[in-house]
Amino acid sequence: MSNDTSARTEAIGFETDTNPLVRSLKPLQAAHHRALSYIETAHRRPVAPKQEAIAGLGGFDGPLPEQGNDPNDTIALLDRIGSPATVTSTGGRFFGLVVGGTLPAALAARTLTSAWDQVVFSEATSPVGVHLEQVASAWLLDLLGLPGDASVGFVTGATMANVTCLAAARHHLLEQAGWDVETKGLWDAPRLRFVAGEQLHVTVRKALSLLGCGTESIETVPCDEQGRLIPDALPALDGRTIILAQAGNVNSGASDPIGEIARRANAAGAWTHVDGAFGLWAAASARTRDQLDGYEAAQSWVVDGHKWLNTPYDCGVAICAHPQALHEAMRTQAPYLKVGGSVAPKDMVPEFSRSARGVEVWAALHSLGRVGVADLIDRCCRHARALAEGLERLGFEILNDVVLNQVVATMPEREHEMAGLAARVQASGEAWFGPTQWRGRAGLRFSIASWATTDDDITRTLDAIESKLETS
């Protein structure tokens, strides 16, 4: 143990040879060193692991040890076998799932909050966790241009954020119909309607299933060639209707005309919910905000921190313009506190025991600032346009209007080769992107969402594609 470490532990009253927390420092230091080495070499690692590294995962197999191992040996084994078998999504050439590498401040915050070991259950269990969530919530609402009195809940991802917001919507509409769904359930409840575009994301469908509403209840509305719901095709709306709008189609990047949808919904007493896992971040930049025109008139919104804000994973955000309805759907004890008070996070989201993921959002926003977030959005969009232009030079047809960070491309007469091309580039380790089906055509999908992506990464990706095209 270093002299500095000894001095720190003695200063706070630890007996360095007996205290178990002090004895834990050595494996933590080893993990820290190995993590730094991993990040330092990320740009040289293959983006997809080699087959021999995947085969090497068998080294983890075997029965549960009868006797424990030295924690340092545990960490060494994890790094030696595990690190080579990772997908290097922390680097600049991972273009899948609309996620990016973790920002330095957010990653460091996760390290610190893991040491804090906070359970953000209430102010009693984590004063700092709850307070920083409140600060981050206010910053998010300001940055995204959403109502300042909306509630903000930190959950694991867009799936649970959709569950959370749609539970609030269900409570609100059924309460207006005179039904207490939390007490009486759905068996004899008035029937709600769900209206969505035909390009509705699967996580919203899953949320409806988890809430017991069923996917067969969805009334599907046609979309235009970019996947945007056509407002004039909406059915008649009423006070028992929830419209499932989308900000950021996972293929095209296009957003539904949310303002027009919300205007019609509000006039009928319906609820507009916006699934904006990555697309809602467009509101943070003046260059892209107009794609979401009128989005603030909806009643609930979903966005992921671990997508375009580049926080660590397990960070979704559920935002609701009706905090009381959300509280009634999620609470374990009542009543909701008076105006100016606060409520325990456990009574605003599904989870009880959860990490301080709101602190990571705070760290990302604090480190970037308003200008930095806008720059991150704009830079990724610029990379997407450059990638699309480069693909066109290689003979690809771009199948979407590149309005955000999404590119869908195919080669006329060679669509059947697209999945194989993606696999060959992945196997080369140069880049990671996947095949897709878009409006009946087979293609490749690229999602540029990482702070770490550079112009050179786009060039290397194009070179890898050209090389694998020549060998097909």
C-alpha cells in the first residue's frame, strides 16, 4: 500500500492491517489500472472480438469454487479472458444500437458512485444521490425545452421508461373515467385505446404487454416514406386514447410530427406519449430542434442517457407532465408531498433498490454544458452525412433522408449481399454496424452516437467497407 494511501486511511481512523475496507483497496487499484489500460488501447482494439477470444471465454467455465480466490487473482482473470472478448463500443467505430462510448466524466462518476455504494431509495438512504438527481432533472428539462414542473425519473432504459410513463397515462385516463386501476386492476376497467404509427418501436410494444394492455389493442396508422406517422390518417380521438408518438426512427432518424399529433390529441382530451430514446436529444441543438416542432405539448417523454448523452448503460429517463398521476401509479406510500416538497424516488419509478445513475447524468451535463451537448449532437450528425456521402461514392444508395445520426444504405442489385458484408467488416475488427430491413429493402444501418467518433473513424469505416466489397 502506498504511503499516500496509508496516510489517508490513518487520517480517518482506519487500522490499515485489520479494516476490511482498507484491505479492499488493492484489488480496486488493480482494477483501476486495468481499466485505464483497456481505455488507452481501445482505439487499437478490434471493434468486434476475434473468434479465438470468444472461444477463450470457456476459461470462465467450471464449478463454483469451494474456497474463495484472492480478489486480485479474480480481477486478473476477468481482464485476461474477458477484455479481449468485449465489443469495443467505447471506441469511435461502433455504429450499432444508437449508443456511444461513455463520456469521461460520466465513467469517472460511475467509478466514484460505485465506491459510494448508494441506494437511491430516498433522501434518508442517499442525500447526495437524491439531491444530484433533482439538479440533473432540472437541467434536463431546461436543456430539452420541456415543462419545468414535469417529473423526471431515472430508470434502467427506454423500456422501463415507457412502462413508467404509460402507467401514468393509464392512471390519468382511467381516473378521469372513474376507475382506480391501481386498486381494482384491469379486469373490468373501461377500455383504453392505443394509437401508433406502423413504425412503432418494439420496446413500446413490450411496455404495453408488461402493463397488461396487450399489443392487439394498438390501432396502427400508416407512415410516410421516412417512417413518420401521417397525422391526417389518425382515427377519431377521445379521452380514453393514448397516442404513441416517436422521436427518432431507429432506421431513418425521422420523427413523427409530434406537435400536430399533440394538438389533435389535446383537443380531444387524449394523451400523447413520445418515445424519444435517442431522437429527443435533437431538442438540445438549434440545428436539429425543428424536427421536433411542438413536441413540448405532449404529456410524457422518454429519453435514454446511455444513448446520445453517452452515460454508462442502465440509464433511461421517464419524463411526465402529470407528476401526480405518475406518483399514483408508482407510489408505495401516500400522500404526494405538497408543492415545494419532494418525494422519494422509490415512489416515482418502478425500482426500489437502484444505483445513483442520476449522478452520472449530472456529471455528463456538468462536464459538457449546454454548448457541449449541442456540439455532440451536431458532430454526430455531421459524421453521418459524411458517411452517407462516402457510401454514395462507393456505389451505395442511401435509403433515408439523413436528418440526424442514422444512415441506411444498400447496393442496388446486391441487396442480398448486405448481411454478409456487415459480417465481414465486423470480423475484420475495423467497425461494427449491422444489417437491417427498411421499407422492404435489405440494407446496412449505421448509428453515429459517440463522442469518441472522429473524421478518421469515418474514413477507416469506409475503407473497410470498400475492401470487403472487393473481396465478396
